[in-house]
Amino acid sequence: MYLNCHTYYSLRYGTFSELDLLKLAQENHIRQLVLTDINNTSACLNFIRRAPEYDVRPLVGIDFRNGVTPAFIGIAANNQGFQELNEFLSDHLHNEKSFEAKAPAFENAFVVYPFETVLKEELFEFGDREFIGISVRDLRRLPFSRLMRFKEKLVVQQAVSFRHKRDYNTHRLLRAIDKNVLLSKLPPEEEGSEDEKMYPLENLVRAFGDYSFILENTERLLQQCQIEFDFSLERETQNLRSYTGSMEEDEQLIERLCREGLPYRYPEPSQAVEDRIQKELELIKAKGFVSYFLINWDIINYARSKGYFYVGRGSGANSIVAYLLRITDVDPMELDLYFERFINLYRINPPDFDIDFSWRDREDITQYIFKRFPNVSLLGTYVTFQERGVIRELGKVFGLPKEEIDALTKGEYETSRLDSIARLVVQYMPLLHGLPNYLSIHASGILISQHPITYFSATHLPPKGFPTTQFDMVVAEDVGLYKFDILAQRGLGKIKDTLEILHYNQPEAAAQVDLHDIKAFKLDRRVNTLIKTAQCMGCFYVESPAMRMLLKKLEVDHYLGLVAASSIIRPGVSKSGMMREYILRHRNPGRAEERAHPVMLDIMPDTYGVMVYQEDVIKVAHHFAGLDLGEADVLRRGMSGKYRSREEFQKVQDKFRNNCRNKGYSDQLIDEVWHQVASFAGYAFAKGHSASYAVESYQSLFLRAYFPLEYMVAVLNNGGGFYRPEFYIHDARMQGATIHPPCINKSYAINRIYDTHIYLGLMYIRDLEARSMQRFLAERSQKGPFKSLEDFIDRVHMSREQLSLLIRIDAFRFTGINKHELLWKAHLMLGTETRTEHPKLFGARPQHFRIPQLRTRSLETAFEQIELLGFSLCSPFELLEETPKNKHGQGDMERYLNRNIDLYGYLVTVKNTRTHTGKRMFFATFIDQQGEVFDVVLFPPVAKKYNFRGKGIYRLYGKVVSEFGFLSIEVIKMQKENYIPDPRYSDMKTAPRLLQNKDLLKGRNSRDIGSRN
């Protein structure tokens, strides 16, 4: 009887989930209802999937509104009607069109016009599929309206948006947040009606007792509607089922591609390789995944034709077919990758292929996919209200001052001392927390389906300009849609750019580099030494302090060790406590046999009986707990995100424990193994995935080992990495580069290397406008280098303010003229001129100025660089107010082992974390006076006393300790050192002169400084 029900996917309007709606229907004895969210279909598929559990017959539609003003309601008569409604909504969302008062003539959908809308718009002609909705509140006016003559068109339209007063209050807060107004200023027309509630069926029938024909019309309408989607485990995939248009041709094509790829990957294939190929192909065909593989092959084939670098990873990297098709570069035979993680008879969804491209190339790849294949869309996701954001929004809605809002967001309050308004913020925060806020885009997911996407969902059009579903990946998989993951990654941009830089800086060396010769990289001693010594600055996935520490502790000096480290570093292994245990077993032969359960050691001998990879969950569940492979995969998937709450996961979890007890395992052992599974499975990598990461790491490390300067320039030009740009610049200097500030004749927008000289890019100059930069770079490209400041001013239109930035950073130093003199010249030449954007046909007549000789001190330059670049090019230790008391550094730590050391460090990065008891502590990385990196830790008692106060140099006193050979300092005392006062402003003796100079800048006494001839 309810044709107009809303969930919280009626964004910033509705207040509860689709499951809450079903529960509400069950409580009120409602056996069928229509979900019609406002301009949204996000909840529809999950509503249909879960409705049978509540003994509810689900129907779906859309409440079409302009803002919150109702136009009409569309109700799908069948799946084709749902598609019609989705296409109609998508068209309006994509083109930002308002809804007309009159609905189009849908072929498979019904339209219900609200009572008020009919009267307001004077709609008195209705088609066969059009009706007039009457709410309980409308019944008072119905007898006196002209609509009584349309008896056969009247149906019940009692909107359902709230369950109780609290929901209504939450709704009003959402509306105020949406309109960005104080709650007291929220216009009444922006709110729903408080009586938009669900009444028990008997009450609703009683309310319409005098109008039984309305109830009959409504029932008749509902009986004409039916919506069905297959959510069973045996469902057919909804992805594009054939790549070529024929399943038979697909199978022939994939076999041919495997044969063509075999000589490249395995010049002399063994029988084991042939058997693996055959086994995979048979299963891929049986499971209907052929087109999925071929589409991924098509995408990377296009990328290779364009010269794009890419990395294929995910569970699909365990596949030899993917290796032969060059979707991945991971050899599953070499790594003995677990076949059943990739595919098995029980698996419903295809294997994951996460394909990384350079951040510059991904857009073109996405464009290609949308042009190449039918029925393509991006996958949606929801950004939800989070605690701090909710508090901030509610604070604004209730009119709290900023300082009070800030205190609430930081949790700096005692509830008993809050005033009534602040208490309301705290009271309503949990009600909004977790509600959908707005639609966004999945980080990488693209759907390519057999049906048009609108068969499943309306689409919206985010700023990226590609249609995007209104549901997320979990719902997509429920209905049989599996995403293709196309990701952007700066690491690949670094690799690609390094090769381009080599072509102009070392062309002969560039010709010798084959970045795909991974086998040679794995055996390269210089590369493996970098890994063992953790000299990995700028290299993909291995440059962070945590990874650097792990590499040293594990003494990694080969590819397989790096594969393991790539997964061990993930949060789950560390959380379970097994990272430390893995290191202990790795460094102490025999410990694994002593500590590991024999079954666990037998299952995972390569990782000492410790669960490291995602497939270890499947192995343990299958071999240790006796689950079948399908149940084991449910367990693996259930360890992450929304899947954990699924009923099927709960059943498998219970079976895991019961099977273990039946095998005679102790409760202590069962708990220990389950703790490992539960704590890390959602975070761990598949081994093939880790191996793919390790391949890219080796490519990065090879370039760093043999072409460190070119590589570091590429790192900087791709936005850096884990650290700030100044530390990559520092690393390049340590590798032998000479670093130059920007120069108008040598620099580009990005960094540029000439032999061993690196000229910083103009992009670093704070406040330099892109158009100013582009203008003078274009002029230089067309007509050659600039000869002088005067030549620059004649050739380039640029404001005095923009030109002064270039002079202050010393970009005109090639002239040999002090920059203070150049600033005077620029002022006197541009000070009274009205500049046009048109270049001069003839150069200006030379102008001569008599300017007193001025000097620039090196310290002034350093502070100028800090202001304009964000860092100085001199050593920061040269800027200290007090000279360091010692020269201690990283090189002294070994001889101070287990003793206290006093040393100075320039802060690189800080990790603020908490212990398992919630106490704050810090891990930090510094650079010493010799330019070497060292690490410190501040445990809670010290962290409570000392805080990091931003960039700068700290004096540290603490104990040098070693953990598995990794040296660090446990800080006892810490103090931030002061820089000298900025010499540009600190010399007060020059103040009168500076004030006089300000007058001169205004044109006074100009003949005392210089005159124009």
C-alpha cells in the first residue's frame, strides 16, 4: 500500500537505511511496498535482494523532484520499466535539467502525481498509466476538490520518510546542512512533513475507510508490478559475456594468444607449464571468465601500442594465462603462486586485475574503454558523514562560534559543562554519523556490462565527465557485475619520465636500458645492495621509514624477500603480532619448528608457518580447518569491509571453529589461528599482487642504482612520493648533483637536468602564476634565451609583482648583476608604465640608471628561498642561531649502541600513532649534519613531555638501540633549535633607510638614486 518510501539515499533528506525500511514494513504488517528515493536508485538492488528475509514483496521506482519540490513518482512495472526510469533520471542528472510538471509516456512504468502537484499545476488529463496520489493528510481536502471525478485514478500515496520524532529532527538538521543555513532560518518549504510515517496496515485501511476504491486502485496498481534480479550464487555474470561477439570465438582467441605469448615468456616451456596453461584455460572457460580476460588483454594491448607503462596486479597475477597475455609480469611458476587463490570451481566472481597506469596516462585509458566497449560506466561509492565533519556541520547549523566548534571536534570538552546548544550537537552527532553525504567515484572501478548500465541503476555525471553508477562495488557484485580496476600511480610516471630524461641527458646509456628485463634486475648486485641497505629514497613502495626499517630487519637482498616484505608491511600482519614473529623465525633457524603448529608450517613453509599473503587465509581455512575452497573464499572476502556482516560469512566463521574442534585442536590454538585470520586478512596482499609491486620496485631501484640523478628529477617532476620535495633534492645532492635555483634561461616549469646540474622548476616559486610562466617559456622557446633584464622586459608581458618573484629567487643571476639592483631596475622600468599584452614590434630605447652598488648576503638568499620555494638550498644547519655543540650523526650510532647520544637532526617526517592502550607516541626520521638519515622513537612518557613543532632542526638526546640490526634512538630529551632572525627584516639599523626606500618606490627623490636618460 506504500508507493512512496524513502531511505537515507534520498540524500540529506531521508534518515534510515533500506534494511530499516524493510524492518519497519515487517513491524507494521506491510507485505509489499515501493522504494522510491528522491532522484536516486542507490538502495534499489539491495532492497530487492534483502526483502524476502522480511517477507516483503519489493517494488522500486523514483521520486522525481526539483530540489525537494515533488514533480511525480515513477514506479517500475517490470525490469524494463526500471530501466526506463533510470534512463530518464540519468538524462536529467547528466544535463542538469529540471523535471517538467508532466511526466513522459513511459511504456513500462506507472506515474503517480502528488495531490498538491496536480492542483498547483492544474493537471486534469491523465494517461492509462498515470495516477493521483492521496496521503492521509490529503483526505481532509479530497471531498472538496475537483479530483473526486477521477475516482479510478486515485491511489494511496502516504510518503514514508521518518519513523519517529527523532528521525524528523535529524531530517531537519540534514536539510539545514544541505542549504547551509542556521536551523532557525530553514525555510518550511525545504522540509518534509512530520506525518511522512508508516502506519500499520489496519490503521491505513481504516483511514481510507470512506474511500475503499482508493485502496482497490492501489492494490490493482501494485499487482501489475514485478521486479526481479538474480542474486543467487549460481547467477550468470552480468559483465559483457563475449569479447568477439561469439563465445566460441572468444575461446579460440584466448588459446591463440596464449600460444603466441608462450615463446616470449617461456622459450623452452616445461610440461608443468603446459599443464598449468591447460588447467587454467579449462577453468576459465567453465566459469565463463574468458571475455573478462580478453577485455583486460585489450586494455593493456592498447596501452602498449601507446607506449604506456603499466603494472597488472591483484589475484589475477597468480595466473599463467594473465602472464602469457602480458596482463601481468609475474611468473606464477617461478613463485609457486597458489592456483586456488586465482580461480577454483567454487569461485563465482572473476579474479581481480588491478592495472596501474601513470597518472598522466590513466585518463586516456579510461577514454579508450568508454569508446571501445558498450555499456560502460564508472563505479560509484558513497562519502558518508564522519564524526568530526558532522560536529562541524551541526555546530554551524546551531550557530556555535568557531572556537567552540573546534573544541568539540577535538573532543576537548566535558559533557556536563556544555551549554544546551553544544549538548544538542553532541546528542545528534551519532544520528548523522555514517549516513551517506554525497555520491562519489570508486577509486578505480569500471563496469562493462551485458545490459545497459541503466538496467541496474541510474547514473550521475561527476566532474570527471563519465557516467557513474549510483551503487557501490558490493551491490554490483551481488547482482553479478564485476569491476575492472584501472588505477593511476605516480611510480609509473617516474619510471617513464626517467627514460625520457635519459634520452636527452645520457642518450647512449638510454639506448641500452630495457626496463622489462626483470630477470636481470633481480640478479643485479647493485640493485640488491640498495634493498639490503634500504637506500630506496623515491622508489615505489619501499621508501617509507617503516619499509626501510623492515628491509633492514629482514636483511632483504633478493626478489622473493622483497615480495614477502611487501605484504608483511601491511597493517594486518603487524596488528596480529606476526610481523615480529616472522622476523624472529627468519633470523633464527629452528624457531619455526619450535613455535609453529606442524599443520601451519606444512601449509606455509616459505613463510615459516606465518600467514603473510591473502591466499594463506584460503590455505589455512581449507587445509587447517577443513572448509571447502568456496567457503574458504567467502572467509577471505568476509574479512574486509561490508562483507564481514554478511550472513554467509557468519555461517563460515562458525563452521571454521566447529571443524577445528572436530579435528581435536585446542581452543587456545583455534583462537590463536583465528586471531591471525581475523586481524590481517582484510589488509593482506595476494602473493601475486605483492610480486607485481616488487617488480615495479625493482624497476625503480634499477634506475636509482644506475641513473640516480635522472631518476630523482623524475621523482620530483611526478610530485615526489612519501617525503617533501626538499628531501628528494637533498638526496640528489648526496648522489653528486649540483642544485641550482630556477633560472629564466635554463629552467622549465618542471625540474631539468644538464649533465649533473639540476635546475629547479619554476613550479616551485610560490605565487608565480601559470600564465606568467607559460608566457615567458613560450617566448624563450620561439626566440631564444634572454640576454638581460631589459631584454626580458621588452619581450615578455609580465607584471612588476610577478617579475619581482623571478628576480628575488635569483633567476636573472646569469646577468652578473646583484638582484637588489635588478629589483630597482625593474621598478624604475615598470613603475609608471601601463603594460599591454601585445609584444613590442621594436625593442625599447636603452635606458640607463645610476644605482648605488648593492650586495646580497648568502643568508638573505637562504631566507628568500625558504619564503619562495619552501626550503633553502643551503644546509639548514647553517641557519642555526647557535652553532651545534657536536657533529654526531648516523655514522656514530653503532659505537654508541646501548649508550646515550646527543645529536642534531633536521626533521624529515613524523608518524603520530597510539599504543594498544591509546597512549600517544611518535616515530620520526631526521637528517644529520652529514646529510645521512636516522630514526628515533618517542615512547608515551617522552611524547607526553615533548611535541614536534613543525619543520626545523631538533637537538635530541637518547639511547641508541638495535632491533634485529636496525639502529634507532629512544629519545629521552628533545628541543627545537632556533634559526637566526631573518636578516632581511632583523637589522633594525637599516629601518630608516628601508622606510626611505619605500618613499623612493613611490617616486620621491628619484634623482638621488638614478635618472633615466
